[in-house]
Amino acid sequence: MRRLLLALGFLTRLPVPSVRAEAGDFAAAIRYYPLAGAVVGAVVAAAGWTGAFVDPWIAALVALMAWCWITGALHLDGLADLADGLGAAHGDRSRLLAVMADPHIGSFGVVALVLQLLAKLLLLHAVAPVGWWTLVPVAMAARAGPLAWARWLPPLKPGLGASVAGAVRRHDLAGWGALLLGAGVFLPPLLAAVPLIPAYALWLKRRIGGVTGDAHGAGIELVETGLLLALVAAGGR
């Protein structure tokens, strides 16, 4: 329970009770990220369902606003930092890490944020006929990604990426993977996470050589968008 509260406190803006964390608890909280994701998805789904009583576009906008609020734009910040780093690095890993650590946002980051928010707005509008409840497993599956990336990729610098390295045990990854596959029986588009998560890991390995906290956040955003697209594509058929 302590580690779940730590996961919720880190990944969401929800008021959670303070807990006494022992050494290693914060890193081990990564094992509960998918559960925190389910909470995120439930809040976003509730916002979209409520907004749908007014207008479908209002519903999509309210859901997007709720998504940004409950996460504190944490993962969007990671996406912007990664985009800035890749845009400015030109193959220089030390420059990439320096740019990603800069608290200011550059043009590449702005473009990435605008495109991501527009994509989510359009996909939220399109996913409404499929069912707002589908956002719960989407957010849950996306936050299983960091467990895989933390286990598969080396950390590139001190920070979140380094702190969670080694905290994911083999059976943690196997358990969440099995749950994802089981959920895919009832919601097949969710199985798109199976190629998306390792594909992002492979891309990170080739482009930057490992993972950082920003890369974890960017990956969550990208996997969420990919899963929303899969839902929309399946609903259209």
C-alpha cells in the first residue's frame, strides 16, 4: 500500500496521505505504476463522460484538460524535453542530455507538445463512441511501459531513470504482461501495446543509448496516443 501511494503521489496530482518511505520504496513504486495509470484513466474517463452531456467536442476537451491536470503535465514535460534534446543534439549524446536537463523549452519541444495535444484531442473525440471506459486500460497499459524500459535499458544519468533501474523484477514484468494480454482478449486494440512498448525501447537504444526520466514520460505519452489510435481504428471497422 505504501508503494502504491508513492506511485500515486508521483504520477498524479491527487491528494494522497503522507507515508514513511524506507530506502528503495520510491524506486520499487514503479511496480505500481499501472495501477496509478488505472486511476488516471478513470478520472479522464469520468471527465469525458460528464462533458458528453454537453457536446462531443466539449467532452474531448474536458477529458484532455483532466488528463493534463491529474498528471500535472509530467509526461508532456518529458516529451518536450526529449524532442528538444533530439532536435539540438545532432548525434552528440552529451549535448542531448544537457539540453534535456535545461528547464527552458525550445521550438522542438513546443512543436511536440502542440502535436501531441492536438492528437489526443482528436482521438478523444473519436474514441467516445467506443466507450469512455476504455481510457482506464489505455492509461494502465501505457504505464506498464516504464517497467519494461527500466529493465531493458541502461540509465543515462542520475535521476528517475537511474533510481528505478533494477527495481523491476522479472516476475513483475511477466505479471503485468500477462494481465495486459488477458485484457486484450476483451479489448483487442489494447494488444497494440505489445509491439509499441518494445519498439519504443529499441528506438531509445538506437537513438540515445538508454533511458532517462524524461524518456519514460515521453514513452507513456506516445504509447497512450498509439493505443487511442488503435481504439479508433478498431471502432471504425
